[in-house]
Amino acid sequence: MPEGAAEYILRTLPGAADDVDSRNALSEDLLRGLEGAGAFRALGLGVEEIYGLVRMASKWSPAVAHVIATSASVSLGVGVEGGIYSLCVTEPGGGSDIRGNLRTVAEEVGGEARVTGEKAFASNGIYATHFLVLANGPQGPTLYMVGRGPGVRAEPLDLYTFRGSGVSRVVFEGARGRRIGEPGRGIREALEAINYERLGYGYIGLGIMEGLMEEVGPRLSRRIFGTELGDYQGVRWMLAELEVRARLLESLVGAAASRAAREGRVDPLDAAVAKVAGAELAQRAAWIAVQLMGGSGFSRGTRVDRLARDSRMLDVGAGAREVIYDYLGERAVRRYRGSGAPGGIRTRDPPLTRRAH
Ligand SMILES: Cc1cc2nc3c(=O)[nH]c(=O)nc-3n(C[C@H](O)[C@H](O)[C@H](O)COP(=O)(O)OP(=O)(O)OC[C@H]3O[C@@H](n4cnc5c(N)ncnc54)[C@H](O)[C@@H]3O)c2cc1C
């Protein structure tokens, strides 16, 4: 039987994660290995299995997990498979106000489109075989699928976080593509993919926390003032706090993924909460891990270093924390305002109309 994606990740990532981080790229072997093991076949694997891989990979390399998750978001979000995908929404003018900053344009001629513009921070930009691009088409913001080829240029960015996840500036100069969504509905449709990405951040947060705690584990037996570190109440309470957060997040993302598998889309509320909770868990775990490791928690090139740097990004990528809070806050206000009405508090609101997020 060929090796599955989970076995491949477990076998290779512990040894490869540091190389991915220091080279800011996956080796060709690793990329082809993941592909051969089926890590980019999200539709075939299904939502729950693909996010199981994302969580597992995040324990060692959130960057590799992100490569898988980004491609899966496009696959699951718009129903395509058969390549490695990049989602190109953010532009140099800014990512929060997607509509206000959309300058990329698409001309439609017959059944084909020509896309021209520049995208910023496109994960998987250097690996993608296909780019899902939000562009202004004849009837407004619309999604186009552009194949890697003439007129497409991806330049990797040298970030200190998620190194190796292929985050790139991608320039399209009359690149050939095809319209994939409904004319004028591109922002809504892009959000279907972004919601999968946000759910993925919940799983990445869990994986980061688990990876960090594997590093902290041996330190808990270290004797300090004659007592093992793990026997101090203050330390136990730190770990108890993480336990509560992690178990809550695990049940949230598990329920969200099975609902998504049943319904064919991620509930936006699930996605938003998973992303915030994933970021909080990972960042709190990073703080605790560095604290319990003491001075050695600051060593460069270690797993703790990598996971701590990566934890910070979860509050910016796939929508900044404040944008997510705007969305959650608006829903909450609508819900509580209506809570005195017959029928009481609604737990699931109708879709928003005012803003895309
Ligand atoms: C590692 C990484 C990977 C990424 N991958 C992708 C990708 O694959 N595809 C893609 O299209 N984009 C991607 N992005 C871009 C990401 O979606 C944007 O960075 C994000 O949406 C924020 O946009 P911005 O960076 O332009 O910041 P801006 O929009 O300029 O916002 C800056 C800051 O302003 C604050 N802010 C924004 N709105 C509000 C508000 N309403 N209220 C209060 N404060 C606010 C927030 O703190 C925000 O961080 C990625 C980014 C990173 C860092």
C-alpha cells in the first residue's frame, strides 16, 4: 500500500521542519512527497481528514501545514482538485478592505479571461499550479482561475513567520484564466474559501500548542529549588489553562469540520471563532513554553522559536483579528438586540449584508 499523507508527514517533518524554515521554502522532494502522498487531494480526503493532517503537520511545521491548508481552502471552497492552489485576494493597498483595494482586472474574451494586476501575501505563490484570483471583471468583483504560465510571476517574501509557506507577491500581466464563479459575486465566493482557511487556523493553533508542549514536557522534570518544575502549582495552573482552551477548541473545530463535511460549506461563525481561538491558544502556549524553558526558550533555530514566531501570524492572516471581531461583534449586537423578541436569542443569524467579512 502506498504511504498515506499522515505517515509521510510523521516520517519527514520532524527532520525537515528546520530546513523549511531556514531556506524559506519546501525542498522539491518534500513538495513532491506531499503531493505523492495525497496531501493536496482535499476533495478526495474530505474536510475532517485534511484538517487532521494540518493539525499534525503544525506540531512541527505550521508552514507546511499552511501549504496544505491553503490549497485545501481553494479546493473545498470552490470545488476544484488536481493541483496545488494559491488564493490571491489581498492587494498591495491592503487586505482588510478587500473591495476598496481591488485593482486587479480581468477582461473576458469568449470563454477565456486575461488577468492583470498585483497580489500581495499570496500563500503558496511559489508552489501553486493554479491561482484563484479575485479581480474586477465586466460585472464587478469575480473569481478567476489562472494557471501558472506566461504572464504570471511569483516572488517569495522574506517574512519571519510561516517561513517556507511560499507567501509571495504575485504579478499577473495578461495571464490566461477562466471565470470560475458568478460574475459580480467574487468577494462572497472568495470568503467561502477564506472560511475554510479560518477553520484551518483553529487546527494550526491546536498543532502549535501540542508541538510546544512536547518541547516543554522534558523540562517539567527539571529540579528548581529542590522541586520538579511540574510540581509547582503555578506551573500546573498554566498547563491547566491550556488544557481548557485546547479541549474547547478541539470540540469546536471538530464539530465545525463535520458540519462543513455534511453541508458542503464552513459556517462563517464557526470559521471566525475557530480562527480567534486558534490564535489565542497558540500565542498563550508560546508564552508559556518560552517562560517554562527559561533562557533556552530564546534559542534561535529551535522548534520553540519556530512555533512561537508562527503563532503570532494567526491573528493577521485570513483576516486581521479586528476584522473578525467586527463581524462577530455585529452579529452579537443583532442577536442581543433581538433577544427580547418572541422566540428569544437566535443562535444562527442570517448572512450579513453590510460588509463582506
Ligand atoms: C503569512 C501570511 C499569509 C497570508 N496569506 C494570504 C493568502 O494566501 N491570500 C491572500 O489573499 N492574503 C493572504 N495574506 C494577507 C492577509 O489576509 C492580510 O495580511 C490581512 O487581511 C490584513 O491585511 P493587511 O496586511 O493589508 O493589513 P491592513 O488591511 O492594512 O490592516 C492593518 C491592521 O489594521 C487593523 N485593522 C484593519 N481593519 C480594522 C478594523 N475594521 N478595525 C480596527 N482595526 C483594523 C488590524 O490590526 C490590521 O492588522 C497573508 C498574510 C500573511 C501575514
